[in-house]
Amino acid sequence: MRITLTVNGTVYRLGVEPRRVLADVLREDCRLTGTHLGCEHGVCGACTVLVDGAAVRSCLMFAVQCDGSSVCTVEGLAGPGGEPHPLQRAFSAEHALQCGFCTPGFLMVAAGALAADPALGEDPERVDALVGSNICRCTGYEPIRRAILRAARGEAGSATSAGCGSQEGIGR
């Protein structure tokens, strides 16, 4: 099937088999390897991307379901000129990564959640639930939680600042 995706502000016109998942198309056809495949069952969250602003597990979504959609991957999170997104700066400041395998998924689920609700950081239980939605085997989750709270408080810049190519902000 022929599909059109806008990924990080770039339009891709692709021929894909209906059974191919979005994660594979992003990695193999678009050559964006920041989206990681872990469990391939939607449990670990390493493959999380934003589709039309909503965080989705790209290992569970068929690429054909995204025809005409806007997709944001971790590669598109940085701002113009490669300026790190506030979440990326907060993850670095809080040492919220070790091996880094889960990091793209955590960054994307947090970017989507903060864009949808900038007041997320005012409710630590909601942040805990967000962090608990993905799996990390290295950090013990606390640095990730602190990084999301730091970004939500604006200590690393506006967590809804520009990213994903030509879009004004994540999820918009």
C-alpha cells in the first residue's frame, strides 16, 4: 500500500506491506533508528513515538494506520539547529539514563504527556504513573521521575518547546 507520513517535519511517501508495524517503517524505511524495539508486545515502551501528538507504542501500530498522520520520533524532539529539547536537558541533568535503550521511549511519552497537560508536574502520582508505563532496567526510575518533574517545572526550559521538524510544539 502507498502511504504518506510526515515524520519530524519531513514528508515520506512509502510503499509498505499492510502487516508492517510503524516501528519497522521508521527504522528501516525512514532510517530513524532512535525508536527502539524491545519487547515488541507494547509492554516496555521503548518504541513510543507521537502520532498526531498522542504517545503510541509503534510496535503495536500498523504503518498503514498512520497514513496522512504526523509522527514525531526522538530524532525530531530537538529544536532548530539541534538545540536539545528541555526534556533532553533535564534527563542529562538528572542522570536519567544509563544504557540509554529505554530513553527515547521515556522522552517521547513524557513529551506527549507534558504537551497535553503542562500541569502534569503538579501531580506527583500522575508522574509516577507515567514513569511506570515504560520499563527501565538500569536507573531505578527515580532519576527519570526527577527529570520529568524538572522539565515540567520549566527548570530546563519549556517542556512544550519546538521540536519535530517544522511543528511549533510537540502535540500541536
